[in-house]
Amino acid sequence: MTEQLPADTRMSQVALDVADLDLMTRFYSDVLLLEPVGQAEGTVSLGRGGQELVVLRHRPDLPRGERRSAGLFHTALLHPDAGMLATVLASVATRNPELYTGSGDHLVSQAFYLDDPEGNGVELYVDRPRDQWTWNGDQVQMDTLYLDPNAFLSDHLTDEARDFLETAPDHRPALAGSEAQVVGHVHLKVGQTALAKDFYVDTLGFDVTAELPGALFVSAGGYHHHMAMNTWGTAGVGLRAPGRGHGPVSIEVPAGDNVADAARRLTARGLSVALEEGALTARLSVEDPWGNLVTVATPSLG
């Protein structure tokens, strides 16, 4: 049994339980420029090139999520280049500037932050080339330096992007290069970073890539981080309160053996694991110490 998640682990789609499905669908499609890729009763999937990135699930029965509760800090959408990121950022500035919350140059990436209409955190970012990342042993150097959004738009927003944004959403062509967009990482609010490390690193199998005051960053395969956990506003909290917000934290691994290895590690630590294994796919589900559902699965064949 291997002890770590494989190098080509990635984050899969993010599910959000929402009150106003129509409003949230319009936001993620018209403002963040994702494409509808699927729809079922009470569920809308959005993404790129047929690949799901965000799944909106209509749950008006749930209360609004509490800010001082474990749960989602933000979902981070990784853009393939600065030009595409500038296009989406300009869309936010044009249509919903009131939702913008800030920016940061993190040395490994350039990022812009906002809340969606129901208060779920969103990060829009682009990575710097890996040869520009600085490693101190097995930890990557990250920081939060000032990043001027207007200067970023001036440097990277093209005339073609301006024309695209001036076109009505129903008549826009496909956004060039958008197929490479993925969920880059998921950042959670937790009660203790030491307990998060015990679950996500020592048991599930991520590697630590950075430890900052009140925050832990973890990844597989030398990425700067696939997940992060912080206690900045939630130190000491226990189980997540029921409410709208993110559903499962979905992690994708290449092979069924990787799922089985993770299941054995989790079970060996006394955790309750639901494991589904088929001829071509495998999936496990487990709760982290704050009641966040975590899944590890092979790629969908659908």
C-alpha cells in the first residue's frame, strides 16, 4: 500500500448547495463565463468543453451557511493564461463589481477574490511558471503581495476579449482557450490546522507544501497546493453547521488502486469509509473532522 496520493492527483468538480438556482446559474455562466454542461432535476452543471467544474444543487430547504463555521473558504478556478483571467475579471468588474473582495500576488500565482451572490468564496487565478516558484526544502515560498487589478487588466485584457464581453451572453462564441480551465484548489475553514494535517496529510496522503500562521497548504505531485485549511475566523470550531454552501470536496486520482490505497489508510485510522468499486471506476467517501464530505474517485466515464 502506498502512503501518499499519486503525483497526478487533481481536484474535481465543486458542488454547491444553493437557494436560488436561477440566480446562481446566471452568475457562474454570464459573469464567471462557465458553460452549462448538464442539467437534471434541481441540478445545473457548468464547466468547460463538457467537463464539469461547478455543480449547483437546489437546496432552498437548507439555512444560509454560518460565517463562523467550518466549511468552504473559497473555490479556486485556475485559468490557463493571464488573458483569459483578465477576461473573467473584466466580466466581474462590469456586471457585479460589488462582489469583488480583493487580490493578491502569491509569488506562485496571481489571484483575485470575490463572493458569489450567496456568499460562497471564489478565487480566480493564474499560476506563474513553475520555474519561477521558490522551494525551501519541501515547502514552497508563498506570500500575499499587492496586486493592482486595474494594472492587470491594462496589461492583459485584449480587444478580442472586450468584443466578447460586449456581446450578449446568448450570442457569445466559445471562449478561446477555455478548455484548459480547471478547479485548481479548494480552501476550507477548519477548527485546528494540526487536526487538518492529521487527516489530510498523515491519513489521506497529501504532502505539506506550506505552513503559515493559522493555515496549512497541501498538494500532490509538487503543486503549490490542491487544498488549504485555515483557522483565521474559525479557531476551535467543531462540526460544520448544517447549511447551504459546498457539498463534497472531490479529489480525482488516476486509478482504482489509488482509491483502494486511500481507503485502507483511512480505515486503518478508524474512520468510516464508503467504498464503491466497479470494473472501470472506484470511489470512496469519508467525512473529515469537521463533517465535510470528502470523495476520492477515478475519472468519470460519462
